[in-house]
Amino acid sequence: MEIKKLETFAKLIRYFILTSTTKAGTGHPTSSLSAVELTTALMFGGFFRFNLKDPKNPRNDRLIFSKGHASPLFYSLYAAAGAITEEELLTLRKFGSRLEGHPTMDFPYTEAPTGSLGQGLSAGVGMALNSKYLDKTNYKTYVLLGDSEMAEGSVWEAIQSASFYKLDNLIGILDVNRLGQSRETMLGHHIEIYQKRIASFGWETIVVKNGHDFKEVIAALEKAVKVKEKPVMIIAKTLKGRGVSFLEDKDGWHGKAIPEKDLQSALSELGEIDKKIRGKIALPSKPKPQTKPSTPQPPQPITYSIGDSIATRKAYGNALIRLFPKYPNMVVMDGETSNSTYSELFAKANPKNYFEMFIAEQNMVGAATGLSRMGKIPFISTFAAFYARAFDQIRMAQYADTNVKFVGSHAGVSIGEDGASQMGLEDIAMFRSILGSVILYPSDAVSADRLTEEAAKHKGIVYIRTTRKEAPVIYGSGEKFPIGGSKTVKSSPFDKVTVIGAGVTLHEALGAYEILKEKEITIRVVDLYSIMPLDIKTLQKCMNDTQAIIVVEDHHTGGGIGEAVASVLSGSGKPVIKMAVEKMPRSGKPDELLEYEGISASAIVKKVQKIV
């Protein structure tokens, strides 16, 4: 497209940005204005290939606004393409509008929800991995980044990951407009420093000295799309608020719309605007003949026998291999803990569907979100404790309609000698706070296998909590474990108390059962393998049948299983007693630590005896 025509589009897009934000009375017009030329050239200059009538086309290029606060620009681009009307554009930030303050999945052209800075590039890494190594559909992923978010460590995690995997189908566009929310950014307009830093990670870097000069921007894009064997970052010097004199390169305007009284003055500076012009986006390439996709095959049967001793973390690794023929869209990722989480078993058996993400959990979660958006079923694993540093990415994943399965091993004090830093004691609380998530906690190899399959079948976020310690198999291979269920392992008409366990504490509860049986005290033992959602019907029956419920968990009290159970049994008039990790954990033998924290079989016995 001719530069003059692109300039005409740029005026229209600036008009849309200003009118929509002023109408809303809120928004980020200045952050949007700085990137107009960069994105206009991309979208209408023949580089970006996308079928507006088929946004789910697997060959479409992907565009992620990591600087999600520039959503007025994002929406205005699609308005200029004729995908949405000017009337709808003026509903920006209104309740019920698809055009929310930061891009969400309500808007059909959003690839991943953004706005929590530092996350868009990781999602782009996932989408680029999918195109290059899995689907091989040859689309490109473009990510617009702001210079403020370059202070986020997660961005650099994504940068090194993209370099490691030679993602030449990933193109970042860095909008260096100098001004952040409250002050100048860390590096200001020193684009040469950005260039050196990013290049040192193995990226091709292209510097645009004037990000408002279409000639320069087009030349950069022409070069970027031809680069092979490495990702590309276009680093452009821009001015925040470009096009309006009283906004341009002025501090104090971040997140502020132009008042209605000043709008006409601002619009007059844009010059004559053709409000009827609409641009065309190039269409994606036609699909090449491909081999027939893998047909799902029934998995092999489970081979564990009652009495076998195996850790649930290892059973998880075995389950991945067993289930892959049935779920060929499964992708496994790990944070360089695969020899502990046992995802290494899958990596050896199916290396093409395994990605090592190294000790960069934030990027791993973000990339998994990107893969999920492309129709994959990512199973990602690390120590349960280490998901805490990626909680913001997990939080954003809930808004992405994502299908990521999180697996946390080495949960609780039962890991033993490694000590507190390695003990996942907050993970259940964390995932309980995620809207619509499922939390599963297997106690033996059979339940671990079955719950891994339940996770694969379920559409949505699932967290599976696995255990380091070996545990005896207590269930037959034909046993089923539906989400939202539980197993009443021991019961009789004479049960005095219900003891609820999960994972390692189920075995402690069974130990307590045997001790109490010798004392002629019968208890009901429930395996609460589904922590979210809960088996409320069974819990209510237990409350009706027995004097009290004791919940024993290898987790902190706050946000844990006990609180979950108590929340659905409030008002019953009977106690829900919580036995959890309440002392500062330390190194020691697993059995020593369970005893120290008061969640061992002997501690359960003492608690029951006090009640009866």
C-alpha cells in the first residue's frame, strides 16, 4: 500500500482512538497514539495475514497487544478494517461492551487477554512454538510490547526461550515512547541499549529511529519477515501522544482521556479525516496438502496392582504416555524438574510434543496459555511451591478460556529433608482462588492415572497435586474417579467421626483407622480426591452420620481443604476440625515432619479420642 494511503489510515485510527476514549471518559489514548504507524503498517501494509471472516482460521497470523492498555488502538485497527462499526467503537469500556478496558476474549480478534504487563510475549512464544514445531502452519505471531514492561523479568524469560527454540516466526514490536505511568521509563529513549540487550539473547534486532515514519517502519517489517532461525524484535523510538501537540511527549497524561471540551482542538490537529475509508488485510496462505492428523486411539489399560508401592508423581508421568494416543493434542512442558515430576518419561517417549521451559515458570505458564489458545492440551509441571511466582500468569490464564493442566509435585512437608523452600504449602489456596478451576489430589497410582485422564478430558484449568513419597496402591485398576467425586474408603453404621484425607494424609487416616479399630473406635475415612469441586452430597451425609468431621491436610490451614469443607458445611451445628501445617516447616524425615506438624496417624488418633 502507498505511504500516502497509510497516512490516511493513521489519521482515521487516531480519530477513532481520541473519540472513543473521550466518549468513555477514560482509557489510554496517549499509549495508543504512539504505536499507530507501527501497527497500521503491519496490518494494512500487506505483512499481517488474517481472514476477518474466519478468525479461528489456523493459518491466520497472530497479533497480541502485550501493552494491553493500548486497547483503543487495538479496537481502532479493526474498525479501520471494517470488522467493527464506529458506533460499536464508541461503546469502549461500557458495561456489556465487547470492547473492554484491556483486550479480553469477548472480542473475537483477541488472541490472548492482556493488561497485566509482561505477559504477551510468553503467550506469543506458545503460539510460535505451535506453528513451528507442532501444526507447522507457517503463520507468524506479532507481539506489540511497551517499553515500561521491559522491566518485567517475565519478558526476558520469554526472550531467552524464543531464542532457544529459534522462533523465526515470532516478531516483537517494541514501542519505545519513553514515558511510563508515573515517570520516564528505566531506559527512556535509549533504543541502542534495548538493541544491545535483546541482541545479546540471540534475537535479530531492527532499530527504527523514527517510529512515526512509514518508510522506516515498512523497511523494518520487510526485513523482519525474511529473518530465519531466530526471533526478531523491531525496536522503534516513538512519542507518547503522537499527533496531538498538548499530549505529545508530555508526562502526566497516562491513562487519561481528553476532556470533551478539548476534543475538537485535538481532532483539528489531525487534519482532514476520511471517515469512510476502510482497509484490507491480506489473507493467509492457502493450506498445503498435509498428512492426515493423528486419529485418537484407545489407551492401554492400567497395570498397577493393589499393594504396589509407587509415588503419584511417577504415576502421573506414566499416565501421560498411556493417554497420549487418545489425546494427540497433548503437549507437555516442564520447568527443568522433569526428573522429579516424571514428565521426563513422556519426553523420552514423545519428544516432538515435549518442550523444556527451564527454570522460568512465568514464561512456561504464559507459553502454555498460547499453546492452549491454538487448540493444544498443555500439561505443565514443576514443584508445587514454584507456581507461586507465576500466580499472575495463572490468574490471567483464567480469562483466556484456557485449557492448561498444572501439575505440582513435591507438595507439603512430606517431601522431607529438602526443607521449607521446596514445600508446596500454599498451592491449593492459590488454585482455589481461580475462577472455574478444578483441583485434584490423587492418593495412589491408580487415582493419579485416572485423574490425569479426567484432567485431559475436562475443558478448563485443572491443578493436579502429586506427592514425592511412594504410597501403596489401594484402588483396583478399574476404579473410576470422576471430577467432583470422592471415595469413602472405610465406613460402617457405627462410625463416630469422619476423617477426611487426600494424598499423603489419606494414608495417615487409614493408619489411624487401624489403630482406633483395635481400641474399638470406628471412624469413617474419606478420600477427598476432588478438592474443587467438592462432593457436597457425601460430605453432608458424613456430617449427618457422625459426630464431627476432621480434615487432615499437608497444606497450610488458610485456603486449604479444611476451609473448603467447612465452607459447604456451615450451619450444620457439628464441628469441622482442621488439622493442617501450622508450624514453621523444617528439614527432617517425612514421618518426623508429619508428626511434628500434627497431621500423622498418631495425631489423628489423639484428636478422635478427644471427640469421642
